[in-house]
Amino acid sequence: MITKNDVVEALKKVNDPELHMDIWTLELVYNIDVNDDNVDVTMTFTSPACPYGPALLEDVKQKLKEVNGVKNVNVEVTFDPPWEPSEELRAMFGV
């Protein structure tokens, strides 16, 4: 059985190429739904014009399909709400 923790661990292996940090730590993932062998992820990018968006989506799908038991992956990108780094992330970036 696939758990949300399995999905989170896979998402921690997907790095934003500009910020050199994983998308989970960057808080780009808004929602995860696991239903049998299906995984649905709602996420965003650091900006709507993210040049790495398509590659990032493919990396998310690939990493999730590597999770034992996952058959189908659906990734929805939203900009509502727009991404804003948390105070913790700002501190990590030294801002």
C-alpha cells in the first residue's frame, strides 16, 4: 500500500534547478492524494514563468512512478495561491 510518506520521500528527490533545493522543502507541493495505486499532486512553481516548469513536472512524475505500487500519477499545477517563501525558507536563503 502506498502511503503519503512514500510520496513525500519521492518528492524530496525532485530538486528545483534554480534554487538547488527539493520541491518539498521549498513548499511547492500544496496537496497529495493517494487512492489505491493512483497519486494526485497539486503543486506550483516559484513563478508562473518558470523556465524549468516542464522539466520539473516530468521529474515529479518519474520519481513518483518509481514508488513501489504507483501506477498512475496526475500532477496539477496551480498558481492560486502564488508561491511565497515562508519565514523559515527566507532564513535558509539568508533573506
